[in-house]
Amino acid sequence: MNESLLLLIGLSAIFLAVLVTLATVATMTNERQQVHRSLAAVQAIHAVPNPMQQELVKPFGERVLAPGMVRLTQLGRRFTPRDQVTRIRHRLELAGNPPAWDVDRIVAFKMLGLLFGSVLGLALPLTLGAGLLPMIGFGSLFAVAGYFGPNMALYQMGYNRREQMGRELPDALDLLTISVEAGLAFDAALSQVARNTTGPLAEEFFRVLQEMQIGLGRSEAMRALGDRTDLPELRGFITSMVQADAFGIPIAQVLRVQAREMRIKRTQRAEELAQKVPVKILFPLIFCILPSLFVVILGPAVIQIFNSFNGRL
């Protein structure tokens, strides 16, 4: 019995030794295979052609986002009429040509807004459990809003720029008149105004001076300024200056008249805005302020009346 037990233990030990040996050999073989695979992957990476390596080194925006914007631009160009592209370019001129904004980017954002608005308009009713008709309605509404969103943003930028130029124009004309009456030529006075003021009007005066320096005539540069803006006061000033230059009228006299008219128009604009205040405040007064006053003033009386009737009952 003891000999049989010893034999069984010996066979078990041999079996375990063989099993451990096989497991060790398998582990070493697996590790070698993994090392070989890693070395093969490294060699494959180093064996990649140079253009592909340069492509992988580029950031995510240049590899993915930029080609996506190019495809959106091409798609938008197909569905955008040529006159619409011309209007977008004119709107960019009115907005002052913001940095990193051009026609292609506006068209790409329009298509991106169309796609994103459609997906959002379809996903929102689907999440709320609405039917097919709300999905179609919301999808169409969000798609239209996404498509015309860049146009609205561009229009708002142009409107803000025009209003700022309207506020800066009277002071700029006063400084221009003083500089011309002090003996400076019109070009030097315009440069003086552009250096001593800030804002979109100063940028436009700088652009006029640059166009005159590259050989464009004064009248043509002023007309180009009028084409880049839709401010009536500035266009009137440009028309007066062009006519004065054409007929030989003294510029100082024209500037004095224009500065006086701009001050009068600024006063009239301020009075107009003051007259609009009662109309603008009417709706907040009716719907926001008066209900609160009624609640504060009549609320305790209504509560007392209600308690009195409950006591009698």
C-alpha cells in the first residue's frame, strides 16, 4: 500500500513537472511572439512612406476638420446661387471683412447648420415621443434656422459696425475740419484722423489712404469707401467730397458744412431714440411691472376679503 502511494505521488509529481514545463515553454513562446509582433509593428511604422508619416503627424483639425469643411464648401457651392454668393461677399464688406471669414467659410457653415439643424429637429421630437408631423415640422424649422443662421450673424455684425460708424462720424468730421482749416492737405488731415481715432471708421480711412498710395485716385478711393458701407450720412459726405473735388470747391468750406449737418443729424437721432423710449417701455410695463404691482398692492386686500367670506360661511 505504501509502495502504491509512493508510486502515485511520484507519477503526480512527474505530471505536474511536465505540466509546469509545458506552461513555461508556452509562456515564453507567447512572449516571444508578442515581442516579434511589436518589433514588426515598429518596423512597419518606420517603413511607412514619408508623405504618410507627415500626414499622421498633422493635428486632427488639419487631417479631418479641414477636408470636411472643404467638402461642405463644395456641396454648398452646388446649391447656392451665384447672386447669393455676391450678396454674401457684399455683406462681408459691410461687416468689415472679419478675420477668418470668407465666402467659402460662410457657405460651409450654412451647409453645416442645415445638416445639424435637420438632425436636431428630427431627434428632439423623437426623444419626446412626438409623432411624424411634429418631427417634419421641427426638422424643417431647425434646418431653415441653421441654414440662415450664418446670414443673420453676418447681418448683425454689419449692423453693429454701421451703428458704430454713425456714432463716430460727427467727431471724425470735426477733427478733419479742424485739421484742414489748420493748413493740412486733405490726405494729411485724413491720415491725422485715422491715427488719432479708433474703430471701423478709422480702419476705413486707413484703407482709403492705402488705396491712394497704390495709385488709385482720391475720387475712386472715396467711391470705393461708399460701396463698402450702407451708412447714408457717410455716403452723403463722400458724394459731397467727390463733387467738391470735381468742381474745385474749397474742401474746408465743404467739410465745415458737412460737420455742422452731422452734428444736427446726431442731435436728431438722439431725439428720435428718446421719442421711441415710451413705446418700447410700454410692453414691459404692461406685462411685467403692472402685474407685480397689482399682486403687491391688491394681494393682501384679496386675502382679507377671502378670509372674511370664509368666516361668515
